[in-house]
Amino acid sequence: MPRLGLGPDKGAAFGHEFADAYLAQVGETLGILNLADGAADGAPFALPRGVRASAPTAALAARWLAGPLDAAGALVDLSDRPLLCMDVSTDGHTAVIGGADHGLKEVGLRDARVRRELFSRTDGHREWVSCVRVLPDGRVLSGGVDAKLCLWDAGARSARCADLVGHGGSISAIRLSESAELALSASYDKTLRAWHLSRAGAPAATLRAHNAPVLELAWRGDALASGDRAGQLVRWDVATGRALSAPISAHRGHLTALDVAAEPAGGAPLVVSGGHDGAVRLWDARASAGAGAGAAAAGGRPALEATGVHTGAVNALCWHTLPSGAQLLVSAGADALIRLLEPRRSLAAVATCAQHRTHVYSLHCRADLAFSGAGDGVLLAHDLRTGACMWGLGANRAAVRCVHATDDSLVAAGDDGCALVFRFGEAAEPAEVRARAASGEAGAARAHQPSVATAAPRRLGPDAPGATCPAVLPASAAAASQGARAYADSRKQAMERAALIREQRRAEATGSGERGGDALDAFCARSGSRAGRAAGTGVVGAGPVGGTAAQSELDLLHAAGDAKFGRPRRRV
């Protein structure tokens, strides 16, 4: 292939062009070698139904409206790199979280402990993990920047996987069929690929129509759609696996959010899209090929559209059915706003929640509540019936990238490499967890108040389309920082628990109650001051227990290594 060069004056836009040209050359080369797609490419392939729209969840207990039992949550330190993706098992007991350290962790939500790590020297990803899905049988399907998918075996200790290869670029999204026997993956190589999960991940088909890297994928029932970096939308015929029309220019800039509406009684399903232009648009998911082609030629004709919903990109969309049967479209944007849109009123905003102070990166809806996480680590709960912001939590030291609610737990993960699990039902907690809390190992007694003052719910009338949620963050600095303090306290409690366990183990090893030392403690004592100064923290290393606990032993080791070698850590 000819060499493509990057000049010193080239920016991000040229980088995208370079990547497109490179992928085009890779695809052409594979085509010449007859390795590009396999026998299934180009042939009709009937897709099964996607995961059906879930029935309206029963209203959550009143406990959810007041906040978690313990506002500090249970901290699970998973990585020194950002966590990027998460999925929760169908029984709500396990979360699988992947990140920039190339691995995934299975975390039990009942006890907030890591059950297994999905990474080894022989199995797993060699680049960032970008997406993950948990199958009903316990297997895990993950996708990464290394252009492959990994199908992980089920099992308490198993860390073996089958590599599903075929894509020529980063995997951006994974969706499962209703029966979980087939998976669809979207990639920066501009294609979708289908995989037979019932046959150990054997390739099933390749779907081609996009002219740019595919960023978003939505599949529900008989509706399938995908969106790309050029702002184009493709709707697919699940009966043949072929595009219903040429790509539609749906948005200016990237298409950044995509969902499928719950199927209306007797009507066609709708696809909802959001983009860099801040607009939200609804499309008929079953438009005929002829009509779609004509619409594409005219620039596309959405069934409904709302421009200016956000100033900047639409980061997330959630088409949600409330327990009452009412439907809402919830959108989150880079302008730090959450908007509740009414589909029956031409996507009019019936409420705007403006409590976030920076980009909203994650959004999850369950029953009558929506949970949103922002770039400053704040997680908020919004009442979808009233538009009120009910409570807030400090959930991360950086951006909250993932959030998910089960019947009795809320889990959030993000850029600081940690996950926090909040419990909402004391009766459902295992006896072991309650015993640890009673003995003091879990920290202070549970606080039955949310970490941010609760706003009084205010029901919005039909004549208040632009109504704004009441402020949830108090004006006083002490109250405003309460969520951040709760998070800091949870980190401190975790470090204290670890120190207590180390002290007990040393006492058992020496046969006395006196504190012992080891080689690691001696190293930290010698190099703590030097490592702290090199890292710019000024923190002096302490002994195993007591002293300054601002840095852990692992932090000191990393800081000393960075100071010696002058480069960031890298996982091998």
C-alpha cells in the first residue's frame, strides 16, 4: 500500500481523513485477497428480533426517592485507568466493567467485590475495551479498539475467550438479539457484522452501507438502525440484512446518539437520533426502499424533529415507558442539560433539568427515575413524573462514564478507575454485608439521608413546556461539597479497611498483636518522600498503618517508577 504521511500542520480533521484512507486501502487489499467478508457477505441474511422493549417496570420503592441507604456507597477499585463501558446481568446481581487497561472485571453488586478478571497473557484484548454485553447464560461479549470481539466463557474463575475477528477497525457498539443467539457489532471500518453466539461466535454476515465509521447502533424488535461519523443514518431490513435506503443525512457533524422507540400499537417503530448539531429527530424505521432513496436525495425527511434541543452534541438518548404507560424521550447533552421530551407534542420539552455543571456523559432510565452522570463526577436522580431532581451523589473523581440501576442497587463507574455501588434495600442485603457494617468494617453507620439536599418534587402542568427543575445543589459551599466529601470519605474508609486487614494478617504471622513490617513497607518508607515530590504531590510515604494515608503503597510504587523512567505506566 502507498505510504500516507502526516504533515506538521495537519490537525484532527486530517487525522480522520488519514484513517478513512487507510481503512479503504485495507478493505481493498482484503478484497483482492478474497478475505474481506466471507461467504455470507452480499447474500440475504434474515436477522432475528432484537431485544424487545421492556415492559413498564413497577414503580420503585419510596426508598429510591430519598436516596441510597449509605450515601458513601461501596467502593470497588478496579484500575488505574479510566473505565469506559459496563453492562449488568439480567438477574441484576453482576456488573461487567471494561476500560482502558485492556481488561474487564466482573463485580458482584450484592457484596461489591470483584469475582473475576477477564484478561490474561493469552486471552483478551490488547487495546482499550470499548463495549460489553452480558449474555443470559453468563458468557460475556466484549469489543475493543483492537478491532476484535472476545466471547468469554461463563464460570466463576474462567478467564478464557474465543476471538471473533473480521472487523478492520475499532468496535464501537454491540447489540444482542432477543434470544441472545446472535450479536451485531458496529465498527470504525464502516460495517456491521453478525455473529452466531450459539455456534461459539461463528461469523454470520456483513452488513455494508455506511461511508464513514459507524458510531451508534440500535436494535429493538424488528427495527435496526445505525449512525456514523458523517452524521448519516442507515435503517436496515431485518428480513434480508440489507439497507432499506441509501444513507440519510440525519445530522450536521457526527451522529452521536441513537435509540429505537417502543413499538406503538398497530404502528411502525420509530428510530430516534441525536447529533453534534444539538437536534433530535424521529424516523420511520420501516420506510420502503424507494421512499427512503427519494428522501435521501432530498436530504431526508424525519417524521418529527426538534432543533436546538441542546447547545452542542446530544450525548445520550433514552426512549422510556413509565410504569403509568406514558412514554418520554430523555436526552442528555454536552451543554450539561437533561431534557424530557414529549413525543405526542412534537418533541416539546416538558421539563429541563439544569443541575449539572458540565457535560453529561451517561444516562439510564428505570421506572419513574432517570440517572445521569457528568464530567465532574456528580450523579443525579431525576423524577420523570415531575421533572424534579431528587438527590445527588459524588460518584467519581472525574467523569461518570457508566451508570445502571437494578431493583435494589445503583452502580456507577468512570474515569478514576473505580466503581461505586449504592444499595437501596437493606432487607435484600446479604447477611455478610450487614455483619461487616455492624462490626464497623464498612465504616460509619449508614446515613439515611442523601448526600445532596433533596428538592421538593414539583409536578409540571401541561401548560409548562419550558418548566425548569428546582435547584438541587444548595447555595452554601459546605452543603454543595457534601457529595464530594461523601466520595472522599468512602475512599478513606476503603483504605482504612485495607490497613486493618494488613495489620491483622501481620499480627497472625508474627504471633503477636504488635505491628510488623515487610519489604514493601520498608520501600515505601524509604522512597515515599522522593516519589511524592516527583509526582508533584509533596506527600511523604507512611508506614503500613497510621501516618499519612493520602497515598497507598501502590501509588508510591507507581510514582517512584514514573520518576525513575520518566514515562507513564503501561500494561503489558
